Amino acid sequence: MWQVAAIAAAAAIACAAPARAQGGSGPLSFLDNLFTGSFGNGTGNTPSPQSAPGLPGQWSGEDGASGHPLMTASAIREAAANFDNCVAGMWPDAARRNISQENYQRFTAGLTPDLHIMDLMDAQPEFTKSIWDYLDILVNDNRLAKGREVLAKYKAQFDAAERAYGVDRTIIAAIWGIESNYSTQVGDRSVLQSTATLACIGRRQDYFKEEFLSALEILNRGDLRPEQLHGSWAGAFGPTQFMPTAFKRFAVDADGDGRRDVVDDPADLIASTANNLKKDGWQQGQRWGYEVVVPQGFNYMLADRAKAMTFAQWQQMGLKRANGQPFPATNEKVYLLAPAGAQGPGFLMAQNFRVIMKYNPAEAYAMAIGHFADRLRGEPPFVQPWPRDERTLARAERLEMQQLLAQRGFYRGTPDGQFGGQTREALRNFQASIGTPADGFASADVLERLRGR
């Protein structure tokens, strides 16, 4: 997933599920400024950063926006004052992982908390990016050209990984390109400092304690050197942004040098990323999805991840591939995604799309990876146009939309201004109740309808 902030304004994908939180001032701040959400590489449960008050390395001194009791300013100060004791108190857990006391003392010596992370952890995005703007930013000519260079330069390593894991090389190249712009934005925060800070301070201490101890295991084993273990504020590192726990599960020593170096060794990087996708269920030789033309009058209540059907069944409902080619003759069940509602293109999403979403559980991210990979293979852009004149709602408007949906009995979650599957379902049900296409698209027109204007 994400970074020197290439996009200065904090942003979130309006149509996406939560995305990966590999943020900070390293490789992922690029993507972190595009969307909110949670970690990739199978974790899927930690909020991502947005631009936050305070300069890098400085904490605003304010309560966190989440309202969590451990994110109040006083709780943060109290935990920060106890930071040294907290780190020392994790030694018994490290010893049980066979980390030597010498290495524990060496790697934790001089650690101090980075309190600016508290702002990043709880920052609320004010504006969102539309799906088409998001794709325009991530799938561009410069990155495609660099991707083709990388595929040619490391052809032998990609050949070996494809033979071993059956994962399409262009998918690996796309992840590499989108996560770190081909190793040019790989993060500059110490993973040990970031994960130690989060293990001792804030609302996700148990989660990050595991990441901190896993980072120590990586160093203790000698896979990486401390100077290589730099990345996002949340602890993701390397060109394809592994969390320390994901590294333990998926990293491989592809060239047999005794180290699993996913930072500077292209063979290990490519093979480890491929191994990740394979173990998450990648289907060799299959596509991630298919752009489709959705007929007029279609029942968009069927555009739901839980309502998967075969290609033949979708075809019977009038869906056709946008490029005019036939659907594959398989019984695989796929689901319909309409990220821009009835005004934009539809997509039938296959198993490999779900696998990409395990790497980063955001539909927008997975679409960008899949589309980028297709373009690297020489395929054209999407056929159908996006509704580019549609205005994207600001956070205050998204929050108001959820509140109005709740007042009408359609939304049962806690309004937070961040849209996921629950909000989309509520929108579809409201649209169906007023006789408009129930596509779940959060347009300004739907907001006006909710306001009763």
C-alpha cells in the first residue's frame, strides 16, 4: 500500500472499503493521503493515516479524533512518560521468542516515542478522492513506463517467481509500483520506533506489541539490518510494504543467501510478494475481474459481494463484457461491483480480486492493482467513461448522510464520515424506497433527497 506525501491534501476513497494503513512520511504517505482504512497483508484491522496537525516528529498535544480513552492527550502523556518501562517490560516476551538479551538491549537502546504518530493514527480525512481520480493518480504513464523497465530488468527473478508460485508477474510489478513507486518512496521512519510507540501508547497496543516483537525477531535472525528496517508510521517496510508479522508468514529466501531480504534483494522481494498472494488463494492464469456493461433498469441491489453468481447467470441478466469478448466458460462465481453507481462502468470481480483485497482491503486499491497489471500486459484503459462531473462529498457531508440514513432507519452503525459496506447497503435501501436506481453511490443528489429537498 503507502511515501513522501505526493498528494498534499488528506483524502479518502469514497467508494472503498477501509484501506491499508501503511502511513507516515515514507513510501505509503503517498497512498495514505488518498484513502483511509486498515492494514494490508492480511491484517485488515488498523486505521490508516491522513495528513495531521503538527510537523513531522511533533505531536499536536490534542485529544485524538477517535474519542478512545487511550487517545486523550492526558493518557498519551502518561503513557509516554512510562515508555522506557513499557519497552523494558516486553523483554520476557522477547526472550520466549529466542531473542538474545544482548540483541534486545542493542536494538532497543535509545528508543524514544514518536508522538506525532498519535496524530496520524487518529486523523480524520476532510475530503475524498473519487474512484476515477484515484485511478488516474496511481495508474499513469510514468509509473507504467517504470513498471515495464522493472519487468525487463528483473526478468529472471520474475520468471523464477512465476514458476514457483503461479502468480502473474504484472500483479507483483503493480504492487511494487503502487506501494513504493518502485522503491523510490519506501518510508523513512524506524520500524522499531514506530511499533514500540504504538505498542506502549494509544488504542492499539496489543496489536502493535506483536508487530514490535516480530520486528525484533527479524533483526535477531539477521534477515535485515536495523538501517534497512525503515518504513511507514505503522511499521510497514520494503518496496511492497510488509508488516513485520506478514514478513514472518510470507518472506522467503529466493536466492539462497541465508537472508530473507525484502528490502534490497529483488529476488527475495518478488518471491515473497508472490508467496503472500499464493498463500492467500491466488488462482494461476485467472483474471482479477472483467469490465462489464450493465443494462438500463438493472437491479443494483444485486451489486453486492455476498451475491456472487456464475458468468452465465450474469449474462442472462443482460450483462456483457465491455470489450465485446465472451465471458470465460467456467462455473466460477463472481460478484458485481459498481464503484460509481449506475452512472459508471460495472465490474465482475473474481477470486483473484478477493486475494488482492487480502493484501489491502480496499476495493479502490484492488482495482488499481488489477488495472495497472492489465496495462503492463499491454491491455487498453477501461472502455466506459466515469461520471467525472460528479461532485465528491466532503467529510461533513458524508457524516450528515450517515446521520440522515440513521434517522430514517436505514443505517445502524455509528456515523463517522467513512463509507464502507454498511453505508453502501443503507444507501441502496434508501434509494430503493424512493424509486431511484439502488446503486449505493453517495452522490450529492442522494444527499439532497435525504435532506428532503
